[in-house]
Amino acid sequence: MTPEDRHLLIIDDDENYREVLARALARRGFMVSAAGNIADGLDLCLREDPEYILLDLNLAGQSGLNLIQPLLDIAPAARIVILTGYASIQTAVGALKLGASQYLPKPASVSDIVKALIDDRIEIPEIPAEDRMTVQHLEWEYIQRTLAEHAGNIAATARALKMHRRTLQRKLAKKRPMTMA
């Protein structure tokens, strides 16, 4: 099966990544539509009935896993590939159980993405121990994302995290943790 004249829906909240990926996949023969949030993604899926869906696992703090079933309800024959910067075996297995066809950790090459979209074999990627994020790094990333959502306001971020403000300040004063386990 070739991707020629196949409709692909990309749902990713990172605008730059989404646009670059859309252009690269269009050059490989896909007819690409792209959405930056859940509501727009569901709307495009309903209007365009895509054969392929490339779905980010983290959509502005919401799990893309929650979007798999509604997308399959709209487009039951669609092949859904999950892309994530927060790869783990648990989320890979969860995504596949919910109906995703493939699961790729970011950064994934365009060739890997095309292969995942059109290949019928289901594979759970092996994540080498040296590429797994530590708990400290995941916590750091979550704190940074929440801090950005609150425009750098420490007090508001601490409230959102249900954490004492001084504890948050101590965590922020530390160096960024290592990404490898």
C-alpha cells in the first residue's frame, strides 16, 4: 500500500512541529490536514474521514489517549499512530489496547512515521534504558509546563501543582535533572 492520495490528519499542539511534519508528509504523497487541539481534531476527522491519523500523546496537558476512541468512532478504519516525547512501555501498551496502530517516541524521522502509518505490523518500540526519562526529569518537565501555563507566576503554579510555594521555588532553583535513567 502506498500513501499516494491517502488522507492524513495530524493532531499536535506544537504548531512548528505540526507544520513541518505536514509539509514533509505532503511531499511524500499524503493529503494532509492538521489540527492544534482536540476540538479541531475531532471536527476535521468528522468532515474529512481520514485514513491515517498522527496523534500527539500530550495535547496541551491533556492525554491524546483519551482521543483515540472518539476518533475511531468517527473514522473506524483509520490507522492511528501515536507520537510522544514522553515514551513509556505503559503508554505504548495502553495506546495499542485503545486502538492505536503504532506508537513512536519523538523525535521520529519522517521515514519512520511513514512506515508506521502504512505498515500493518504492530510493534511496541523497545525503549533502551539509557533513553528513558528519570522520574526527576518527568517532574521537572511537568513543573516547567505548568509554570509556562501560568505565565511564570510561582504562586499560581504552586497552587495548580498543590505544592507549597517554597517547595516549588527550591525545585526550580535546582539544576535541570538528567534525562537518562
